[in-house]
Amino acid sequence: MKNRTYRYFEGEPLYPFGYGLSYSKFEYSNLKLSSTELDAGNPLEVDVDVKNAGQHAGDEVVELYITFSQVAGRASAGASRL
């Protein structure tokens, strides 16, 4: 089975497990945030529509990444505007 399955593959895979390849295509729309300002300790609710726009059935994992705005004089633990 050497070089026939990833179990015995000794090289670097082109697309590692979890890379995100799919037989389908997904579209995101109507992103809504419960607030445009995020305060430490307070929840943020996020709604988004996800549509399978491909020709095959598939699963999608939605991830959202938030970063702090670069505002002069803002403390790093304070509120962040989204």
C-alpha cells in the first residue's frame, strides 16, 4: 500500500486534511451583527445566510475572524469598532 494511501505517504501532502477542498461551492450573504461595537465580556450575535450554490451536496463550516481597529490612543483591552 506504499504511495497508494495517505496512511503510508511519507512526503508532504499537496492539500493537508482540513484544507477546505469541496466538490461544491458555497455563497455567503446578509451578514448581520448584533452590534457595531464590541465590548470585552459582552456577546456578539452574528447571522449569515449560507447557500450551497454548487451542483453537489456538501457541508460548510462558517468561521468569523475579528481584529481590533487601529485607533491612536485606544487601550488594547477597550471596545473595538467592527
